[in-house]
Amino acid sequence: MKFRVEREVLAEALGAAARVASTRNNAMPALSGVKMSVQGDTLTLTCTDNDLSIEFEISVGGQRDGVMVASAKLMSDIVRSVDEGKVTVEATGEEVNVSADRSQFNVPTFVVTDFPQITKASAPPVKISAPAFAEALRQVVRAASNDLQRLPLTGVLLAHEGDGLRLVATDSYRLAVKTMPNTFVLGDGQPVVIPSRALGELQRLLGTGDEATLYLAADRATFAVGAATLSTSLLAVEFPKYQQLIAPSYPNKLTTAREPLLEAIRRCRVVARDNTPLRLEMSATNLRLEVVTPDLSNASASVTLDATHDGTELMIGFNPDFFAQGVEAVSGDEVTIETSDPHKPAVIRGVGNNDYLYLLMPQRLNG
């Protein structure tokens, strides 16, 4: 196998693919590798950890057809390290040579037959707007858990709801719900739970095209966008019943500008430590944010913002990181925070954007 290609093109594809390669499975070293297959002037790069796989097709100057598997991280690091220009990759025997200008690298290869076959979803294709889907994933994936001991919470629910597609994620401390109107990719009664890690990688890929193609089967999902194809197994779990967490209405509603609120949170977080709540004091015309950190000799920070508040004046506390992520996720220039009392979940929305909500559990305030 031998080919020649621009360093930037190969580095981008290798970097994206290497994020999927396994770093944990010592029993199957080939899973840490990238499979490179050259046929004519087409190079196919593939990485997988058995649950998640990604494949790129890029145009190269093919000089000899063939297949090889080598360390994905090492190949990515090597290609990124060389100067801009053409890179030549040649596999011979049990090693692969990477050359660029005056640089030469030799890397041992894995046995090609040890690399698993990639399974793609067998389902009818459905088209979806790549930018719209990317925005939905940006808003929702952040609320999923990374704790594999709580497997149902590591996934994102996709379900047909009313006039479109609904995406839901929760880690039990916050909940993100996004509705994409007039987007039909699933039938009634056919919800799927997709690992959030896979959708996080997909979000990166969606920036490379205007349209994505989805293949959603009973146990697997495949997404094609541009030169990339991502496939993942689905989670065979029952997603938590989240609907009862969202109240039909809230007696208190505060509205304030989004960007100044994010800046205020950033300032208060300077003195925050683990488990230090961010206090929100809501009054008729102001929102006061405050952090008090006892283990720093009562270090504190506070910022007051203009706001309008309909309802009862109250103080409520939130995890500052989770609160910031919710405000970042909403769209629009203004944000609303709806509450019932300081001990029940609050809902964050963007003004004029009712297709997304971020529900956040409060933290207990002392003193």
C-alpha cells in the first residue's frame, strides 16, 4: 500500500478517527489502530472500539493498492508533527513508513485480520439538516451522564413526538429537552437511545456538510455526512420517565440578558470550589448572583444584573458549572429562569425559543 496526500487533509481525518480508537482494550491491540485501505485514488480510514466506529473516505494520489493497520494515535501525532505539504505513506511487510520533506518515520503495524469488521445499520436512509441536527446535539448531549454504572443516563433518547423529533438527555441533576419541528426520522412508538459519546463525535462531523443521512435500525444507528460515516450500537435500556419532572407552569419567571448573565457566572466561579453553590437572589428588577466559599476564609463574589421578575422574591442555589452550561445551551439574546420554590427544579429557556428547555435541580443553601 502506498499513497501521497496533503498533510492537512490526512491530519484532519486521522485526528477525528483516532478519537474513536480504543485506549483500554489490551486484549485486542488492533482496536487501538487505524485501518488504512487504498483502492485507486481513494483512501479509506477506519477506527473502532467495537461499539462505535468511524470511517473517512479521502482522495489521494494512490500509488499501490493495499491495506494496513497501525496505531491510530501514533499515526495522527506523526502526521500532525510534520510541515505542511505532501505526505507519503507506504506499508511494507510489518511496518509503515511516513515521509514528508526530510522527515522519516517507521511504525510497526498490526495484523490486518485482527481488525474487526465494521457493522452498519441496515435501515432505510432518512435525510436531515446537518446544521440543525448539530445545534440540537449541542444543546442536549451536555446533559447526559458519563457514569457507565448508570448506563441509561449515558444515552440520548430520540423519539417521534407530535410534529417532529424530540431529543432528551439527563444525568439526574439536569435535563435537556429539544424538539425539532417537522423533522421525521422515526415512526410512532420507535424511540431509540443512542450513546452520548457517539453523538458527541457526530456533532463534530456535522459541521462538514449541509445534510446528513441517518440509518436507524433496532440495534444500531449509522450517520453519513460529507466524507465521514459513523456507526454505533444502541443502548438496550429503558430511558427514565422524564415528563413528570417538567411542570405545566411555574409561578415565578425571571428574564435577563444572556451574555451578561454568562459573564456574571464566570466572575463568580473564580472563587467557587467543589460543591460551592451559586446563589441567585431574584427580585422585581434585579438578579444578584453570589458565591461564598467558607474554606477560603469566606472568600466571596457577587454580581448584580438588570432583570424583570414576575412572582415571589426568592433565593435559589445551583451548581455553577451546570447552571452555566444551561445558559450557554439556550438560543437568543435573553434567557428566562422559571421556578416554583427554592427546593424544586428550575427551567431555563431562551426567550422566543420554546423548542428547547434545560431543567436544573437546585442545591441546598446553608445560612
